[in-house]
Amino acid sequence: DAGVIQSPRHEVTEMGQEVTLRCKPISGHDYLFWYRQTMMRGLELLIYFNNNVPIDDSGMPEDRFSAKMPNASFSTLKIQPSEPRDSAVYFCASTSGQGSQPQHFGDGTRLSIL
Amino acid sequence: QKEVEQNSGPLSVPEGAIASLNCTYSDRGSQSFFWYRQYSGKSPELIMSIYSNGDKEDGRFTAQLNKASQYVSLLIRDSQPSDSATYLCAVIKDGGTSYGKLTFGQGTILTVHP
């Protein structure tokens, strides 16, 4: 049974470049979440979707960040332009049911902005 | 006051001892509670979920929930060095605009020494 799949696993790029992170949720899961984790701020929810519709994007730090979910099996998180302070591990998670079920995390993308 | 707070660490226990991890939450509307384990450089992994007052046991792990006191804990019996990790308490506030939204505590680092 495949879990949440994220790509790339690592990304190193220069400041100002566009970064696109990808996520494939577990088949049948109707909730998808994007998190960011840093030593200073811990694990923060950026945005989440239910049935491909964004429900809460209050955690998105600023307009440079955007997320889409064009279908039930794919989501992207884009940063444009990227800045060094965006360096973090970005996790995608998914769950099913009525939103009260535990979330299953992907392996994450370690992003470094130089 | 943070929405989800965990006892400050790091916590160090000898092998074979009981490790006790504590968490408090601020919203009385919270209904679903989870403990995740995160090894260094890895993604969070669900180890326990609890939804009603009382104790829930799974192997060496026991989760305890007291909604009146807004308190949830995790006990690890017969601690092993392989239990050394960061433990994250997470809460879902069912209903309203927060439906399905998982809020994490800052995590407690546990070290089990031989």
C-alpha cells in the first residue's frame, strides 16, 4: 500500500528562483495538508484541502507561496520568488474520513535556498 | 497561551524505565488527539490516537486523556534506546473552520540511555 509520495526529496536552489514541491496523497484520502518544519518554529500547517478545494490557507506565510490541487491524486506547493528564510523541510500529509482521522505523512522535501 | 503545549525537554530516562510525556491544549472543543514520533531526519509517524476520556493501551504505549483538565499524556513502558526520538502531541478541533485541522505541540525530545 503506497504511502504519501513527495518529490523531490531534496532541493537546493538560489534565491529568487521558483520552487515547486509535489505531493501524491494516499489513494482514497480526501484531505491533503502541507506543513513546514524548522528548528525555530516547529511543525506549521500552511494550507489544507478537502476534496481538492482549499479550506484553510491562513498558514501560508505570504503571497510568494501558492498551492494547488488540480485533482484527487496530485498537489503542488510553489514558492516564487524563493528566499533563504524559506529553507525548511516541507511535509505533505493526507487522511480520509470526516477530518478527525490521523494524518499520514510523506517523507518530506528538504529545501535549501542559497 | 499556545494552543498545544508539551512538557519542556529534553527528557532522559534509563533503558527499561517508564517515560512520561505530557501535553495540554487550550480549546475545549478539541475532540481528537494523537501522538506522533519523529526520528531525526524523518517524517512524523503516528503511534497513538485517542478520542475519549480514559486510557488506551497499545503494546508498550499508553495514551491517557482527560478532557476536563484538557490534558493528554503518553506513557512508554520498558523504554528502549530505539524509542529515542521527538514526540509530537497533536490535536484536531472538530467543527467550524478548524474542521480537520491538526495543531501540533512543539515536541519533546526523548533520549533513552542504556
